[in-house]
Amino acid sequence: MDWDININDGRYNMLNCKQASLLASRAMDEKLSVRERVALKLHLWLCRSCTHFTGQLTFLREAAQHSRMRPDFNLTDEARQRIARVLKNQQSEINDFEKRQ
């Protein structure tokens, strides 16, 4: 990661949205270090877009797990399009936010 936390001398460079989204995604599959968890929680506390994105990741993961448990579970084309649209809009919001930084 390209960020630094050093509490001793007061330095802290906050995660940008791209870094936070990567950490949020990694956190779904592996345990983050204490430093990474603190940095992610701080970013999510301050950034509504990434908080929404993380919620969507959680929802999609749970939906995927649910679909594996029920082989007869299928998303409708409309639901797939809605999910794709929401994810695309979320990514656009993150990109716009990063451009303003």
C-alpha cells in the first residue's frame, strides 16, 4: 500500500478511495493487519461513497453464497442489470471524488 501511518510523530496520510476499496475487497477474503483495519475504518467513517461500496460488496458476497447453497436460485436479467448499474454508478462516484482530491 502507498500510505503511511505513524502515530509517534503524528503523520497520517489517509487512504484514497481506490486504496480503501481494494482493502475492503481484500478484507472479504483475508484478515487485514491492525494498521490496515484501522486505516479502512477511518476512511469508511469519513467517506459515504466507500461505505456504500463496502455494503454492496457484502451484499453481493452474501448473494453469491446464497446462490451456491441453492442451485435453483437465478437472478433475473432485470436484477443483473440493476446490480451492474449500481456498481457502475458507485465506481463513477469514487472516480469523481478522487478527481476532486
